[in-house]
Amino acid sequence: EGIELADRAGRHVLQSDSLELLSPPSLGIVCFRFRPRGADWPAARLDPLKEAIQARVIGSGTAMISSTRLRGAYSMRLCIMSHQTTWDDVRETLEFIERAGQELAGA
């Protein structure tokens, strides 16, 4: 079920105006990043923003997400492990990330 939810999350990220999929979902893991709508920010400005988003998600208790670097790019890493996780949980987490990112980016 985690694999299916990750695939669905990957499709959600692909349809988002502010999230970017950095690798295909694999074994319940989705790696993506936030990119402000209509902005072409350099990595030096995006990385601290993504770290702040991650801290906000964790601090809110919405979800626990980790991070990694993929081809040098800071990536949020959503790993769906619990058999109790639902699509609503995943969708709400992704939507929280989008809202937090927009707020922190000042958009």
C-alpha cells in the first residue's frame, strides 16, 4: 500500500505548480522539492527555503519528512511506511508543504 500511495503522491507532485519531482517514486519513497510558482530562484536561495519548509512540517506534527541530496539538489523525502497511512494523510501533507512554501517564499 505504501508503494501505491507513493506513486499517487508522485502524480500529485507532477500536477503541482510548486512541487517538482526529483526522481520517480520507489518503494514507498517520493523525493521532491518546492519551487515557488513563477520564480527562478538559485539553489543558494531555494535550499534554506526548503529546510524551513521541512522544519515547519515536522514542527506542526503534520508528518515526519526527511531530506537528501539528489544530483546536488536538496530534496524533501517522503517515506510512506505505516500500513495506517491513507491517501488523505499523504495529500494533506503535500498540500501543507505547498502552503508553507508559498507563505515562506512570500508568494
